Amino acid sequence: MMKRVVITGMGAITPLGNSVSEFATNLFNGVSGAARIQRFDAGNFKTQFACELKNFNPEAYIERSQLRKMDPVTWYAMAACEQAIQESGVLVTGNKDRIGVIWASGNGGLYTLQEQISEFATGNGIPRFNPFFIPKTLIDITSGYISMKYELRGINYTAVSACASSNTAIMDAFNYIRWGKADAMITGGSEAPICESGIGGFNALKALSTRNESPETASRPYDAHRDGFVMGEGAGALVLEELEHAKKRGATIYAEVIGCGMSADAYHLTSVHPEGLGAQLAMQMALDDAHIQFSDIDYINTHGTSTPNGDIAELKAIRAMAGAAVETINMSSTKSMTGHLLGAAGAIEAIACIAALRSNTIPPTINFTEPDPELPQGINITPNTAVQREVNVAMSNTFGFGGHNAISIFKKWSE
């Protein structure tokens, strides 16, 4: 018999705040995290803004002597995990042989990779690479750091599926626990892509918005005038735990994970299938896994990146599957506020879903002024203002380059 899996801790380092409570407050208030880039001079770039972290101090979480050994992608992860683990209390009585880490990132140590290669290119060809260059850039190194800090000897690896990465990590953690392979898992994702190569590379793909005159309104999913996504950075961490293990130690339970599904579009390197066929398959797998119908869903946190093609394809997939039930579902793209955190998106959007379940509040899709004429009939994207309603079941959709689709379903906790 499959074991039940609950969430007992969360941590968030995001463009909307450096804690779960600050993140949720700004999310429900419709705050944009976008502004002109401060980390480097972006004056020559097509896109000159992003959703950067504000007032984040890594030394509050990591010893100064260790910081230089880590890329910012690991800084953000360590901070979010510290919040989640301390909130959960799972390490106080838990068997560390049965607690693991499944982390996620789409790009890993991109900042370090750019920094070191740039130094070599401008250093007359003399190879003076930092001795931590390779470890800092490895995508899997963050899960190793987390396990070492907390002496967690259970399952440990990193999930990589582009922008679906952290949702994939959450699903894997969920499965290992319900299969009885672990008592608890630290999971989530982090991304630190706001650097010259990150912005320049996505500009070359023509994926980013270039609304430089109004950064705060640039991320506008489903709006007729959207022109691309806004880059974000940060981390989201969750402690997943077997239900009886959590109850035995008197843990606070925030929500239950009840189903997941994964699929491939098998269509295009960077574009989604125009009718969302892969997304439909993944959503159906998640519903079947959770033993529910589409009509049981109250809220969908959509992938909704604010790209011309991707947004509508996802909504077409939802409309095709839900039928008449679509009119009873609230949806929103929280990327309208956070920007797109790439491999970390699924983790912070899982936290957004859990916040919606706990507060009976749907976060809005901001910057919605003129509907895309292809917006499917009956779709409610919760435009511009949060909505109060009963939220018992929430679905989180994430899709990644390469055609990866990952869907998780969360349920309000009740005895």
C-alpha cells in the first residue's frame, strides 16, 4: 500500500521576498518583482531588467569562508533549505539515514562559468582557474552541500528537466517516500541566471521581454501585448514527509501531495505543442495518480511564462481536458509577479499553491489589460486582483525546453 506524503516545512528566497510569509503577502497583493538590472550594466542588452532578489544576505545562512566555494545558485538553495528544515523540525528526531535530498536546477553555476571563462579570455590565455571552478558549476553540487550540512545520508541527487526541474524533483521526492524508501526528503530548486550570459543567451533566443520602459508591467501572461518572459532568480525548498512519521513527532502539516504526472511533447526543442498534447497527457496522469477528476481542482498555478505561443497552448490543453468544469476553476500565472525562475519555478509555485490552500486565496495574474483574442472561452485567469474562495485542491503546471512536462497536485490538509 502506498504511503501518504505531506509537507511539513517550506523556505523561499524570491524576487518578492526572502521568506515564505513575505513571498505570499506580496504574491496576494499583486506586487511585481521586476526592475532594472542592478547586478551588471545591462545598457547594451536588448533586455535591461529582471526579477532580482532584494536585500538578500547570504552570510545570514552561510559562513563567509564557505561562500567563495559556492556559486549563488547554491547560496539561494542553502538559505531556502535552512528556512524549511528549521520550520519542519524533521532533523530533531528523524533518522538521517532515511532523510534525503533531491534538488533541482536548470543551469547550475552559470554565474561562475561566465566569470571564470571571461577571466581566462581576458588574461592573455593564462589558465588561472579557481580551484573551485568545476565544483561550483556542477548542477548536482547543491544537493551534495545540503546533505553535508545536515548530515543527511539518504537518497541524494539532482533533477534536471529545464524549467520543469524543481517540479520533477518534488515528484521524485514524493514517490520515494510513498514507496517506503525514505521517511522524509528535502526538495525544491534554485536558479541564479541573472548575469550577462543568462540575459544575453535568452535574448538571442528571442525569449525575453524587451519592455525596458516599463519593467514592472513586462511579465503579462495572456495579455494581447505580451512579448516574452522576464528572468527571475531565487530558490524554493520543501520538506516532504511520510504522514505517520510526521504525525508521530507532532509536526505541523501544511498540505498533502496527492498526485503527479510527467510526459514529453516530442515536438520541438523550445516550443510547446500548439494544442498542448504533452501537457494534456501529464495532467491526466496526475489526475489519475491522485484519483480525482478535473472538476475537483479549485486552482491551477499555470506555467504561463508570458510568451506568445506557450501561454495559449497551455490554456487550450486545460480547456480541452476540463470541458464545462473549466468555468469552476481559478487559474493564475504567478510568473507575472516573480518572473520566470527557470529550474526553480516549480518549487516556488508549489509554495504558492500551498499558500492558496491555506488561506483560501487565489493569487492574481497581474498586468492583464487586453485579453489575447485566442484566450479559450470560459477560462478564468484571476486578472489583476486576488480572489477569496474555497481552495481544497491545487494543481501546479511546469513545462521545460526539450518538451518536458511536469504536473503536481496538492490538497488542503485535513485529518
